[in-house]
Amino acid sequence: MAETFVHRWERVGSIAPTELTEGRLQLHWASQIVASVGRALAKPEAGDSHTSMECIPVPRILAGDSLASSPNLRAALHVPELDLRLMRGLSETDPVHSLIGKTLDEGLEWMTSAIRSATKEEHPALEKPSEYDMPSHPTGEGQAFSGDERPAFAELARWFANAECVLTEAAANYPSATAVRCWPHHFDIGFLVLLEPDKDPETARSVGVGMSPGDSSYPQPYFYVNPYPRPEDPPEAELAGGGHWHSEGFFGAVLLGEKVTEDDSAEAQALRARSFIQSALDVLIGT
């Protein structure tokens, strides 16, 4: 498994991690179209997991849950080109719709029409999110998505694909780990290690492991390992890979993207991310 993991990692850093904010915000808003399909048409699941997305590294797709009435269909976003797709199994159905030069509302309208055509059912029109706050950005207010951000989209696609790779490997070490998913609210990809799997997951002790493409805490991609609830006596153990403990707003272990990209080779980057995650898990699950 280790050799496969390292082989799958693609080098990141062709664009500095701190220069990805505009592309990340546009992708975050575009992903809401996929999440809206899950919210409206997928089978409801605990924790709103039916609104989350699966990261498919090849061909760089974030795919939503299957439609309840048509289990072979699911909406998807092709990250590098900002294309909307309606997938049948693991293959895309025609047509594919580029969001470049289009608005969020136009994307929602296209997806609504594509689903109606594929299912031959008059599903309700899809709507943008209202259940949670999204980061402020002109695309959320009607501005068209921009093709100028294609290099950033492609770089962020590599970050997501790499994260899916290292997180899937880490999750396999814990029988109580949940599936690796991308969540539409914070746009992070991750899983939970349930430390009390027989209890209500909303209140039970757990450790979240994931990658954020950037947020208000850090304007760059970063890996994180966060305990729940917040420990009364936070650990101070040294973390591998150049990680550090974060305590403002949330408590957890953090490995910044700029640390990952200090390594020039894909193999070294992969091993740095893996060693950080495992060292943080060793500390937090042992406390």
C-alpha cells in the first residue's frame, strides 16, 4: 500500500499555496451545485452526508451521492476545467456543461434540466445553499466564473487528489473510520475516527482528519487532525513533518501547504504529509 500511495501523489507547488484563494473560492461556490443535487434528490443520511462528495482522483472529479430515484445517476464537478457533469456510474453522460463564463444560477438551471432529461421526471428546480454560511465571493452574488483561474483549479485538483490518497491510506488503519468525503460547507475533505463508535456520532469522542484547501484560519491548503471534544489539557508533543498545534478558534494539529511544498519531489511531499498525519493521530488517539 505504501508504494501505491507514494506513486499516486502528484507534486504540488507549481503555484504557491498562498496564491490559490481566488480559485478556491470559485471552486467552493461551484461545488454547491453538486451539493444541491444531494440535498434535494439523494436519500437523506445522518449528518447530512448525502450532501457531501466523493473525490475521484482520476479524472479529478468531485461526485455527489446517487439520486434516490435513479441510483445510477449522480452529479459531479470536474475540478480542473470547472465542468458540470451528470455521471452514470463512473462515466460521464452527455452533455458536459462548462461553468466558465456562466453564473451559479445558470449552472443550477443546467443541472436541473440535465437531471430532468436523464430521468424523464419533473424534479424541482435546484437552489443554492441556505442551510449554512458560505464565504463571501462575487460568484455567490451573480458574477460569472472565470477562466483566468484555470491554473489554480488544476493545482487545487492536485491537492484534492493527493489528499484523497493519503487520507484513504490513513483511514484504512482504523476500523471505526468513516468514509473519506468532501464537505460542501467548509469545502474540506476528510474522515472521522470514531473513538466511541457505539455512541451517537454527534456527541461521541472522535478525531477528524482532513485537508482544507484554505479558509479564514489559513489562506492556503493545509492538513489537519482535530480532536472532539476539545481536550482540557491540550497535548504539546512535537509533530512530524513540520506540523504545529493550532489553538485559535479550534484546537488541532496543522500542516500548512507551504511546509509540504518545501520538499521538491512528489515522494518527499507524500511522506511528509503521511508522517504528520500519523504522528498527530498517535498523540491524539493515545490521549
